[in-house]
Amino acid sequence: MKLTGKEELISIIKDRIKSEGKISFRDFMDIALYYPELGYYTSPEEKIGGFGDFFTASELDRAFGELLAKQFVEIYNKLKTDKFQLVELGAGKGYLAYDILNYLKSYHPDIHQKTEYIIIEKSPYHIQTQKKLLSEFENVKWVQDIIDFEDESITGVIFSNELFDAFPVHLIRKIKSKIYEVFITLDENDEVKEVLEEANEDILRYLKELNINLPEGMQTEINLDAVDYIKKIGRKLKKGYVITIDYGYPSAELYKPYRMRGTLLCYYRHRYSENFYENVGMQDITSHVNFSALKYYGHVAGLDFTGFTDQAHFLTNLGLMDIFAQLQEQNDIESYERLNRLKTLVLPKGMGEKFKVLVQHKNVENPQIQGLEMLPYASDRYKL
């Protein structure tokens, strides 16, 4: 009998454990999310939207992409370059790319003509979907990995929306003042069992460099893949900005005692759980982003800090309230429905506050941008 995708992926994980004795939780998560054609993000099944497991801002309304495009126009005028590159890291179905390109083409055709839109995408399924949606735009190209660029070859903006939260993470625990890493193995019944091993030097160095002192007994996540990736981004950017939109906190907020179980969660059909070992390959596994780490290691790779805010302030600074006013004036059903969707992007305690925006720059004079004009009240949630 032919195995289902889930059964095949579980078999692959168990075979690797039997071969290696144990694997890190990070490696398990990497297989569950990214194994070719079977992982959560690499299989062709629906993941985003009403029939999937989560919504992104670009799924809700085109205004998100249009306001980002408005920010890119300001950046283009700052950089004064003949060739303007927009590099989107992980474009999903391509809706955000479509809204950005359509706005530029409609309202700034001169900038659109000088723009090269580059999508960094590993999933063959997503590339196929994106190419179909973006077929009317001739200035789009696909690259599998950002390392495929020559060193310092990008002039423009490298940006992402909900990318780093999906990177595989190391799971750690503090027990009697020592840091341990979670590995998984198999018990006598061939079922997954967690075991602990003293954390390696990379994890300990991360905690030391970011001045993180975990509360006794805490289990939490360390995203070393994000460290490597922000360093790659810093090296590849010649001149311009890095804009990272994701949910998370600075270190000071992320590792407070009331998060003793960390932030790692699974999402399956819009429901969440902490059972990482069920629905393997069929459920999303995510953790909150440590924005202090992105700032620190980005600086190591040559990125200067521009600013840090939440999504509500960022979009409001770029003119979201003007869109609200226009929709209210139109006073029809479609405008009313758009208004309700747009409110989701800025609601306190919701996406507006939960999602943060980190902006970094390189080789830019007077780097301040419109999206950072008005910032949230200073607290641990915004101190990088």
C-alpha cells in the first residue's frame, strides 16, 4: 500500500533518527516544514487563506501592498539609482508582489520601468503559482537563494513579510542554571521521545552576545538560521534598505518569566496547539522573531539600524487613514467590507500591534523614511 505524504514524511524522520541516534528539534522542524514536496511549505496543498492555516496581511487587502509600494517610491527617490531592485524574500502566492507592482505601474510608471522585482523562492509549487499571477509584469525574475547574488550586488530594498517566524529553531531549556538543547529520538514503541543534551557553543554564544539571561526552568527557542540569513542579507545589499515585517519582540520582552514555555506553536486549520509531533508536514510550526538578534547580527554584517515600530504605526504613517476616509465616503458594500478587513491590519492586541516592522539601511545618507515618522510609546516591546 502506498504511503500518504504524512506517513512518508514520518518514515523519513524515523529513518534519520535510527541512522543518527537522535536529531535536534531544529532538524526535525526543518524536515517537517521544508522537506522537498512533503514538507508543510513545499507541498502543493492549500496553506494560506480561508481553507488554510493562516492569513497574511497581503491576503486581507491590496492596501497593504500599495502602502509598501508608496514607501518604496520614497526610497527610490532617496537612492537616485538607474536600476532599482525590490527583492522579496518568500513571496507565498504572489499577492503582495502583484499589489506592489500594480501600484507602481499605475501611479509611477517611470519608477516601475526602472524596477527589477526579484523573488527569492525555493518552493517549485509557489514559483509556479507566482509566475501565473504575475504574468503581466515583464520585470520579475526568480532566484532560489539570496546567496546566488554576487557579493554586495543589490541596490534597493530587500524585504519580507512573515518569513523569519517560519525558520526552524533550536529548542532549549534552562535547568539548574545550565542550558540544554532538546533532541528527539525514538522509544521502545517507535514513538518520538525528547531527550536533552548540553547546548553547543553557537547557542551559548548567541545568549552571551545578546545578553540574554533566561529564567530558571524556561523552555524557549533560539533561531540560529535567522542569524545566518540576516548576515547574508547584509552582505548582499550594496545600497538601500532591509524591511522585515513579522511577529515577535526584542530580547527584553521575548524572554520574560511569563513566557516560560516560549512562543513555539503549531497551526492546523486555524487552530493552534503545542503538539509538535502530530500532523507532521500538515501543520505550520512557528515561533516569535527576536528582533534584537536581527538588529545585532545585521549590524555585524554592515546594516545600520533605521527604526523599529509596529505594523499599525507603520501603515498609518504611510497613509492608511486616507484610505479609510476614501472608503467611508464611497459608502457601498464593497467599501464597507474592505474597511472591516483593513481594520484587522491595525487593531490593538491584533495584527496592528502583534506584527512589528524592523528597518535597516546601508550606505544611505539621511536614512529616515515616512513609515517611521510616528513611533509607538517606548517600552520593552520596542527597545532593541
